[in-house]
Amino acid sequence: MSDSLNALGRYVRARRGVLQPEDVGLTRQPGRRVAGLRREEVAELAGISAEYYLRIEQGRVGRPSEQVLEALARALRLDDESVAHLHRLVTARPYRPQPADAETAERIARTLSRWYRTPAYISDPHRDIVAANALATALGHGGLAVGSNQIAGLFNDRMKSTLREWEEMTRSAVATLRRDAHPDSPRLAELIGELSADPDFVRIWDRHDVSGPEDTTFHIAIEGFGDVAIDAHNFAVRSLPGYQLTVLSAGPGGKAETLFAGLAASVPLSTGTVPTGPPAPSPTAGPAAAPTAPPAARPTGG
């Protein structure tokens, strides 16, 4: 069995487990104990035999035809991002590290340093932060600084207790990691190994999500301000595949605007730069007056 077909099988099995009968127009029968859909239900929805679908989950078939992949996508209610991921799994491109172009990286870092009232940072496909302006670094007390990791920063008791939308935001952030990082990347394996000590990460990673809300508003408890509403927007960096720019903004007259203005008046106007080699080890953010703000879910373009 090829790795790509095993990966396809794991993916459709995970997505089958996430869907509920009501999601696909089926009636839930009394006493049903199955978590998610049954194999035969997915097979019927896709218009293929239950035996063939079982072999797909087990990786015991050759590469399915485009028609079968499209049928599976419809049956599993996959969105466009998830369909693209489905096709990436069966093509199984080899892992080839692609260091960031130094000139491009420096231009981007220089641009971020000019944003004086808006926290902004860039992360690579593993969600390691590779560039951040002074406001972003100050907002997270180092948790959004160059060398930190967005995903790791979400899996601690402080974030779980202060971020109101922790589950939704964390699912979306983890989805971007699965979508953008190559499955054979050593850095991805390192992150999964570190984070798997947290049962919440294992549970969310096993969903195999690759998409989530594009822009969002989250609420986070910050000492001295209370519950603060912050808007988060992500943009793909087209010149750096898999990288994303996250911009945090504040609505007029709200607590976030006051918070950002205070930070802007108190921090030096400097920025990190995008490294071309392996990322520095991700530090663990400690207690802070302004807890680390989570990343937005996924890029919208840029």
C-alpha cells in the first residue's frame, strides 16, 4: 500500500467520523451508537459499493478516479479547501524544503515595522512566527515574537481559560498547520510530538480539518481591560507559499483600540526578520498582562 493511499484512507475515515447523519440529510435512528457516519452510508451517498469504500479507507485500491474523488467529496460535504487537500493526498508530492527568499523576506519585515497601530506577524507553513512588528510582540508579551509558534501558544491552561472561543479558534489554527505543512516535514513531526502530550491537541489533530473561518472576532480576557474583542484577518503571502500574514485590528471606540494605542505608545518600533534557515526553538510564553492572541483561521488571499 502506498503512503498516499494510506493518507487518503485516514483522511476520509476521519471526515466520516466528524459528520453526523443530520449533516447529510439522514434520519438518526433511536439507539444509534456509531460516532459519525457508517461506511455504508458514505458509500451510498457517494454512489459506490460499500466494499470498494472499505478498501479506500484501508488503502487497498489504486488511485481512485477523479469521478470517485468528486463523489467522496460530495458525500463527505467537503468545502473547496478540503477538496484541494483530498487531491494533494493522492498526488503525494515529495518533501523539498524551500527556504524563504531573503530579499522578499526583508521587504515584508520592513513593511511590518511601519505598521505602528496594528499588530501584525507572519508565520511559515508550520505556523512558526518568522516576522512580527513591535505591537504584535508586545501584545503577546513575547508569545507573538519571532521564534514562537502559533499552534503551541494555544495549548496551555492560560489560553484555554482566557480565550472565549478557544475550541473554534484552535481547530481553525490546527487546520492551517495540516493544510500548509508538508506531511513529511521534520518540523511538522517535531511539533506533533511536542503537542501530543496534550489530549486536546490529539483530539483536534485527529479530526483532519484543513479549513475554518477566514476572518473572525475573538474575545480574550486581558488584565486591566477585562474581556477584549479583537478582529483577526489572515492573508496568504503569494511570494512565500504556505506563509500567512495575520493582522489584528480593533473596532473604533472599543477596549481593543485603547489597548493597541497604549501599546503603540510604550514599545520601540522594531520588527523581526524572516529567517532562511530552520526556525529557532519555540519558547513557552509565561504569564502576561496581555495574553498571547491566537491566529486567525486561514488565508483569504493577498
